[in-house]
Amino acid sequence: MNKPIPGTVGILVDESSGPLPFTEPDFCRKLCMIGRRYNMAIYIFCPTWVHSGKNLIPGFTYENGSWIKKMFPFPDIIYDRFFSRDNKHQRLKQRCLSLLTDNHPFVYLTRGLAGKWAVYQALCKSKEIAPYLPETIQYTGAIQLADWLSSHGGEAFLKPQHGTHGKRTLHVKITNMDDRLRVRGRSGNNTIFRRIFRNKADGFEWINKITGKRNYLLQQYLQLNSSQEEPFDIRVLMQKNQNGLWSLTGMAVRAGRRNSLTSNLHGGGTAYEVLPFLGRELGTTVSNELIHLITQLSERIPSYLESYFGRLAELGIDFGVDKEGKVWILEVNSKPGRSSFSQIGDMKSARRSIENPIHYARYLLLSRPRE
Ligand SMILES: Nc1ncnc2c1ncn2[C@@H]1O[C@H](COP(=O)(O)OP(=O)(O)O)[C@@H](O)[C@H]1O
Ligand SMILES: [Mg+2]
């Protein structure tokens, strides 16, 4: 058995109605098992389990083949896997984190990025990265959308600044032939819808009802469909490793169903190996060049974003490849999923995607200055 690593790692997740009382149980189990291998103290907890006046947290850990509930000291490192659903939910988490901060200093394994607009603005400032960003502005309403459509070939893509899983995205299209406005989209529960409006004004009014109070981005609509009309993108997972250095864990294509607008796995997409998929679309030579470019960009983005947002540990970067073979950076996720690797049978990347957060947490704990 390795020497115990000084310090504890708390994995912060959301509550669940069961069978275990927290989300991502499979991922959490694997994290605990890897931690055990290095004799690290790792446990799972939810915001409501932290109480003022108490200096222990009732958490779960996976030991010798089963889940055990016990009391744990406050964490030295928090791996934040809590996905806020709304402001109330977010406040619950903030309350928990301020209770923790007041009692025991901790560091985040990785930071959450502050929404798609802040990330876009930071990336725009890099000469090397900016050419791969779709033109994007903050959505302000109908007048702006009408102007955009007339100067961008009659098409636009709208996405919420804090969206995930392709939910609440919209593709807006007008044609010169008539005054009709066509909208394809994904609802809040990720179902696909289509609407045709007899005139633009009705369409714009409806779009504003859909966007509501949410902040939206208005973006150049990209032709990201395969020859089978499946929208696809390439997800790259970048993570820090056991030496605290960024490394590319793996990449996979995600393709949505025909004409389904988004490629996210949560919206019904399927993962594929990158080279065979791209090879079928654009030929092997071009595909190898694209993979090379995507790798270069992926290696550049993490440390660049760290210079703006502080220390990070893992990022999921979504790349689009359009019909002309041009690469686009669609978004950067600070709480990436990792199921695409096991879906395509890339077990090495699947394993590393789970090991890396623990390896990096171990690196952080071991490099702490000793009292
Ligand atoms: N500008 C765009 N034009 C066409 N399709 C897009 C565009 N931006 C995103 N998409 C599609 O929508 C999906 C979701 O967009 P993304 O920006 O990754 O937001 P999120 O995954 O957080 O909902 C992408 O994976 C891609 O399939
Ligand atoms: Mg995405």
C-alpha cells in the first residue's frame, strides 16, 4: 500500500432520488477506486450535507466493493461536478461553499468558466485562435436580428450563454422569395421543433418569448452537417496529468440524428472515431490535416484561458468542421462529460479521462507547502 497522501478531496455533486443519493454515481465510484489505489482520502458530498457549526461532512466513499457513508473532514481540494439548474440551485451551492471557506481553506481542482461570452471574448484576443471563432455578438432583440439576417445570408444561430447539451438553441432562416421566417430549435428538454412564420415580425416576437430573460449569443450559422445531413462536431478532452501538465486525453466525433440541429450526446447524438468519420466526409489526407490543426488548437487553448481565468484542470473543446473543411471553435466546457470514449471503444482515453483528475489532485496535494 502506498503511503497515505496528506489531505482530502471532496467531489461536489448534486443530490439524486436514488438508488444512491447523489448524481454521477458511476463516475464517482471510479474516482474513489483510483484514489484508493494511491491511498488518497476521497469522498462524495452534496451542498445540503454541509451544516454550519459542524466540522465534519457526512459523505460517501467507495471502499472494497461497496459504498460507505461516513463523516469526513472538510476537503482540501474540491472537484466541482455540480451542475446548477437555476439561480435557486446555484445559491444552494454558494451557501455551502461559503460555509466551507469560513471553516477550512480549500482549492478548486478546476474553475468553472464564466459563460460562453466571457470565453469568446478572451479567445478573440489571441491572434492564433481568433481566425477559428465564428462571428458572435450578444443578442439584444428583433432589430439586431433583422440586421444580422440581412447581412449574413439570411441565417443565424442563437444559443444561451449558459446553455448545455444543445438545449434552447435556434437556427433562424429567411429566404428572399417570401417574408417567411423559419426556425428550427431545441427546447429546454432537448426536443427538436420547427416553426414557420408567415412574416418576420411574428417570428421575431416568438423568438423573444423563447429566449425570455436568458442571455443569448447570436452567431454565424455554420454548415456543420455530414453528407448524411447529421450535424456533427469533434469533442476534444484536454486534462492536466500527474505532473500538472496539460495533455490531450482523447477526441471523438459526436453526430446528431439527421436534421436534428445539434450533435450533443445528451440530445440523442452518437459518438464515432474521428479519422474514419472525417475520412468518409473529406478524404484521409484532408482529415489528417484537420486532426493536426485541431490538436494544435486544443493544446493552445487551455493555458491561454488559464491566463484569463486562473488555474484549470480539464476542458472539453467542441470543434465544428464545415462542408468546406474549415475548422471552427464552437465552445469550451469546464465540466466536460467523458462518455464518448467508451462509446467508441477507446478504452485507453476513457480510463485516462477518469484517472487524470485524481492524478492531478494528488499532484496538487503533494506539491502543497508543508507547515
Ligand atoms: N454557429 C453554429 N452553427 C451551427 N451549429 C452550431 C453552431 N454552434 C453550435 N452548433 C451546434 O450546436 C451544438 C451545441 O452548441 P454549443 O455551442 O456546443 O453549446 P452547448 O453544447 O453548451 O449547448 C454544437 O455541438 C453544434 O452541433
Ligand atoms: Mg457543446
